[in-house]
Amino acid sequence: MDVQHLSAPSRATSQVPRPVARSGVVHANTRLTKRYTVVDNHLAQHRELTLIAIGLAVHIQSLPAGARIGIKCLTARFPESEARIASALRELEAAGYLERTRERLPSGRIVTHTVSYNQPPTLRRAEPVRVRPPKPKPKPKPDPESAPVPVPVPVKPPPPPLPQPLSPDPDRHRVAADLLAGLRCHDPRLLLAEHDVRRLAPGVAAWLERGAAPDSVRRALTANLPEAPRHPAALLAHRLTALLPPPLPPTPAVVRPHPFQNCERCERAYRAPEPGCCRDCASATSAQGRYVAAPGPHHIHVPQTPAPQLHDPRERGRVRRVGA
């Protein structure tokens, strides 16, 4: 007994497709490549035209250009009578599928020009013009020889140097170092290493040299600190550089006036670096060669007669005492 092969087909399959519809017409169409006519369904399924008119319109559409379609020619071609063919032509002309015009030739003969439409002009719609989008330009291929230019990486500039004092002062430097070392007493977050104190001390000394008080420097370094500074020394170095106060303007020289002196002759007060005579007494003595008291606020000027000129020195001294 043979073994039954279940994989073998039970019966041969037919290559002819079965119709889908179980009732009504079924189309068994063949693809046409020549000798065919395209007919609009508006004509083939027209509800107002007779069957003779529809068939005649299809026959006229299938004829080549220039063929004769007069009533005599159509009667000779089809078994219908001239009356029925003429009636069908009138139906097609009323529906817009035919357009017949008569024209007289120069010879005097009258001919009929017939135009057959596969679609009535009243049903024609202006189809939108399809504009093809422009083809995208192909991207230029990169030159394999040219290597991509590397983008330069921005280099972070170095921090500015700390300010330095103009003149060295050991006492000022010691005060600056003590101030930095004592910042941890005011804020535990500013605990500095010993080498950071030595590095930042010249910056604090520059502040002190410009007239800033130690308390002012301490407030500037400890104000508005972040919650957890990662580098306290770098933060203090930035503040010492960015918040450096300008130097004080030079103090103008104060010129003090000379002290008051009493004139040795007229007892009048005047300003002079050393005791002596006032200006009026000195000018009167240099002009007359003898002393004449200058008028003052407490003196009354008494005109005096000039002393006689004596040749005897003893007489000259006596006259001077009398006049005095």
C-alpha cells in the first residue's frame, strides 16, 4: 500500500479567473493596443438619447478625419432608413455631440461641415494645469582631496594678575597676611591654606596702600558669598582684582600764613616770619633816612619840621634828642 502525500494538490487550479458578480453582466476585457476608440460614459450611458443615436455617435467617433457621414452614406452602410438616421443626427446635434454648418464654396456649391465631439462643449471643464515642481539641484559632492577645516576651540584667557603694592612695606604686608588668615573667624567657608595666604597678601597690601581700612577690605572680601564656594582662594583673588579701589588723590599743600608780629617802632601788628619793623616804618626809614612813625589806627600823625643840618656831630645828636 502506497503512502499518501498530503502536500500534493487535490485538483488542478484553473488559470481563468472566475467572475466576481454572480448576476448581471461580467466584463471579459482585452487590453487593446490598436484599432480602438475612446468613448465617454456620458455618451454611452446617456438617458435622453436613443440607442440608434448613441450607436451612430460611436460609429462617427471611430471614423477617420475626412470621412463622409452624409445621410445617403449612412443609409448605405446601415439597414436603418433615412428618416431614422436623420432623426438620430438631430438628437446628437441637440445634445452637443455634433455640430453641422453649411458653407458656400467659390464655385457656388454648398457643402456641409460636420464636427464630432467626444464630449459636449457645455460639459468641458478647464482642467487645472499641472505644474511639475522643479527638480532639486543635486548637492555638490565634497571634494575628497580637501580635508575639513578644524574649528578652533576657544582658549580660556588666563586670569588677570593680582595687584601689587608700589612700595614694599613689611608692616603693611604683615597686616595683610593677618587679615587673610583671620577671615575664617568671620566666615568658616574662607579657610585658606598657608601658600594661598602668601599669594594673596600682596593684593591686600595694595588695597591698604591705596588708603582702604582693614575693616573695609574684610567686608569687601566676605560680602555676598555663595553657599558652598569650591575655590575660596580663587574667589578672593577675583575680588581683590575686580574691586580694587582707585588711589587717593594727592593732598594739596597747605600754605600757612606768617605769624603776627608787633612792630618795634609803631607797635602795630603785622605778619612776618621774624620780629622787626612793619612795612610802612621800613619804607619811611628808607625814604628819609630817619624814623617817622607811620599813621596807624591808634596813632595821630603830627607833622614835624625837618631838623637843621649841623656840621658838628655833637650838635646833631642834641637836635635829634630835642626833636624826639
